[in-house]
Amino acid sequence: MRITLTLEAILGKFAPGPGKECELPHPMTVGQLIGHLGIPENQVMFAIVDGQMANLDTMLHENASVSLCPYICGG
């Protein structure tokens, strides 16, 4: 299953390869995707799927556009 994946800021280091196209071995939820990529769940502040806020139980579909954003702090 193919999705378009955007990993914002420090999450970029977990990208499975160059570019935004990502091939998944099977359909999965946002939470499963986070685990599949090896991202600690506590580093993801929110997820957006097809322009809508999503939760960990949101099921991904073929050609979904997924963006994962980390917690950000500054001063």
C-alpha cells in the first residue's frame, strides 16, 4: 500500500527513504505506522491524514497523505 508521508522537523530522521512516497507492507492505522517507522509514540504531537486531524486509530488507505508533527518547544 502506497502513501505520501511527511515527517516534520526532528521526525525527518525516521523517514524510510528519500522522497515522500512510502510503501507499506499492508494497511495499517496511524499508530501502527508510527511503530512501523520506529518513532517513539511520545514524540508525535499530532497526525494529519488527508488534511484532517487524525488519531492513532485512524485507518490509512491507498494514496493517503499523512503528516506527522513532533512536540515543539522553544524559548
